[in-house]
Amino acid sequence: MRSARDWLLGGVILLLAGFMAVSGCSGGESAGGDGHEHGVMTTEGEWHETTSGPDELPSFLLRYADRTVDLYAVVYEHMDILRQLNCYCGCMDANDPHDSLLRCFLVDVQDDGSITWTDHGANCGICLMELQDAVAFAKQGKSADEIRGLIDAKYAPADL
């Protein structure tokens, strides 16, 4: 008769085997040959996906609420402001730190206009709240300096 420990160990092994099988896609062109890359899981645990440009959002957003999709849809439009803002979720202090709030949503814009997105922001409530506030302040006509001051005042830890 198997003990609970044996069943648990077997379940963990099965789960790991399933994860390895599912994560076998390592990038490159899709089977459709449409030039759209499969996402790539990075060593930081973020999912990166390249799309043709700002009008094509990453497919990983299909798993998220409309609010998250709507926020990602305005990231490109507000890039200049977002790259000037700190993120206070801890990602700027990580081993491979982000350099701004922008990096929580967008990794790179290539010369051909294609964009590499990351799911970090989609998985982080602080990043989403900061983005939502920054966009709202921008719509109110506030400058990048004013927005940075407001974001810092609301999200920066008291000991900074």
C-alpha cells in the first residue's frame, strides 16, 4: 500500500514532467509562418512576446481581465512618461532590475516597429495601479515631472 508521501512525490514528478513538456516551445516563428514569435519564458520568470507593433497586443493578454488589456493598450502611447517613472513593486531592486515602470510592460521597440512585451505588469497589482494612475494624470494634462512626483508620493516607501 502506498503512503501519502509516495502519492505526493509521484504527483510532484508528474507535475514537473508536464511542465517540461508544455514549456518545450522555445521561440521562433509560429507554425502559421506569420512572422509572429512564440513567447519565450525568461530566466527572470517573465513571459516575453513580440508583436508587429503597438496595434497588436501580445496573446498572453487573453488570460487577463479587460482592465489589464486596456492598460496594456495605452502603454506605447505613454512610453515617454513611463520610462521616467520608478516602479515600486521591487522589480527595480531585483538581480536583473527593470529600469522604469515602462519595462514592467514593454521590453523593447525594434527598428522595424515591432514590440517585445512582458507579462510582468499583468501579474503585478502595483505595476497596474501605477500605470493606471500615470495615464490618468497624463490625461489631466500633468507634465512628466508632476506625474513622477505624484507617483513617488503615492507609491514610494516612506524610508526612501
